[in-house]
Amino acid sequence: MPGASPLAGETPATLTDHLIHRIGREGPLRLSTFMAEALGHPTLGYYTTRDPLGAGGDFTTAPEISQMFGELLGLWCAQAWLTLGSPGAVHLVELGPGRGTLMADALRAMARVPGLTAALRVHMVETSPALRERQRVALSALPVTARPPHPIAWADSLESVPEGPLLLLANEFFDALPIRQLQKTERGWAERCVTWDADAVRFAWALDATGGAELLVPPDLRAAAPGSVVEICPAALTVVGEIGRRLAAHPGAALVVDYGYDAPPQGDTLQAVRGHAYAAVLEDPGQADLTAHVDFRTLAATAVAVGAQSHGIVEQGALLHRLGIQQRAGALKRGATSPQAHAIDLALDRLTHPDQMGRLFKALALTSPGAPPPAGFEPSEG
């Protein structure tokens, strides 16, 4: 029964037990710590113990909806490679590759460009053993013509990827990084933490006003009304800072696609998803996906601050249309049965319609200094 701390040296039976024990030892945990444990605990975390994708999982990402998404992102990388002058060796990196579907579709599309497949050094940045195995299966099924001659490598972090020319994709990666929440009270700013309510036998919110929370709030938001919440994501800034540093040092381009906003980071966007439905954020940690909307404006500014170049924030629907998704859908439908053609239309609508993924999901392109705008980010197109 939750609420009883394990004995010293004893392995907790569940993540709830582990967190109760940690709270008893350390006091209330920052939300970022709670999220990091819930999602990434080495043996009890959400991502380390399961494949959460698809109809039998908890959520579905764009690559699982249609091959068109991964193909177009692959062609985006191909165009970026040509713009770089077709270097003979380039690191193709995906952050949080899911089941490997996006990379598999991207590599098939990239194989159409002469010389590109031979130049690729593919790196999958993934910490989940379960998902790494799914990725290996997906990539091993590629046609011989789409398989890079160099072995595909897996890494725990971007820092582990060798330096050099870079093409990077990050689809629904940043939304799952742990966030911190700062809340304005009548006495000023405090940080939201998670504690254990033994009487109610559940996790509960707590506020910590002792850690200089106001200094973490952007200056233009510090005068917000009591009850206001501001989210920050130090982990995201670390990752995008590393991307920006690499792009400043080597030729390359990066494409980030995720759900989020292009506005000051004000408001509580934290959510839990389980079985394709919303769940209580603090209930059954490790059994639901925890995510928050991505602050694209701050991502872009952080990359620029370390020397990269940002090319704007574009809605997913607009980007996919600019990259030719309508034409690709038409080509797929020409050889499809009536039910297949209908499924292609549904996928197209889901990926691009403003009321589905088209507006909520956004894309940010980062490149080396002086590079022209990548495909889909040209100023003349919005």
C-alpha cells in the first residue's frame, strides 16, 4: 500500500513508493524532479518501461499518422544538405526518435538524392531501452538502397554525438522535458513542488517560496496577478544551446517540430495523457505521459545567443503545405484503393488542419550563421 517507505537499501516496488521515500528524505520535490523521475527513472519510469505510441499505447505522433510526415522531413534534410554544398560526411541526428518511424521514412526519401545516403552518419538519441529496440527493428527493415553504409549509432544525449556537419530533427521531443512552474502568490513568487499527503494517500501540490523564484521569472512577467503561473524548462535550454553551439561551429541545420506557443511563457500547460485521454497529473506517476507546451520563442533566442541563426516559427500545417504534402498525398492516392485514399485524406487533414495538428504544432528552423532560410521558411512564403 502506498505511503509506507521502503526499508533502507530496499528496492521500491513502484515509482510511487520510490517518490514517497524520496520526499520523506528530501522534502517536497520540484516539479522538474518529479517529472524526470516519472518519465525517466531507470527501471520504473514511463519511457524506460514501455512503448507508449500507437493505438495500443497512450498517444500517437505525426510520423505514426502518415509516412508523408517523415518523408517530407527527410526531403527537408536533403535540401539542407545540398545547400551546405553536399558534404561527404554529415551527422544525421534525431532526438527522441519514438519507434524509428520518422527516421525510416526520412531515409527512404533521402535515398532519392544521389550521394546523400553514403554521406550520412545516423545517430538516434534515445534513452529508453524499449524504444531503442523498436527503432532497431524499424531501421533494419529499410530497403538496401536506403541504408547508410555506416552503422547506425544510439546515444543517450546529443553531447555524445561526434562534432561535424549536422542535420538534426526533433519531433515531439522538447514537450517531454521536465519543466519548473513558478506561481504568483499574494506574498510574491513561489515554486510549485510535489509532496505526499499521507492522510489523503495521494501526491499533492506544495509551494516553496524560499528559493528565489522571482529571479527565474522573466522580468516583464514579474508583475503578473496572484495565481499566475510561469513555466520554464532548463533542460530544453541546455539541449537547444548545444544544438546552437554545434551549428555555430559547423555547417548544418536543425528542425524542431512540437506543440507549443510563440508568446511569453505564461500559463499552466502541464498535462498527463494515458490511453489517449487526459489524466490527473500527479496520479500514478510512471503510468502516464507528462508533457508541457514548448516555448518556441525562448528556444530560438537561446540558440541565437550561442551563435546559431533562427529562421522563424511556422505552424506545422503551413510548413507541410510548403514542403508539398498536398502533392505527396495526391501521388499516394493515385495507386491507392478507395479505403486507402480515404485514409490518406484523413491523415492529411489531421496533420495540417488548423483545428487538429496544423496550428497547435509549430516548427522552428536553426542553421549555421549566414545560411539561407531552409525549405518552408522562406520570407516570401510568410
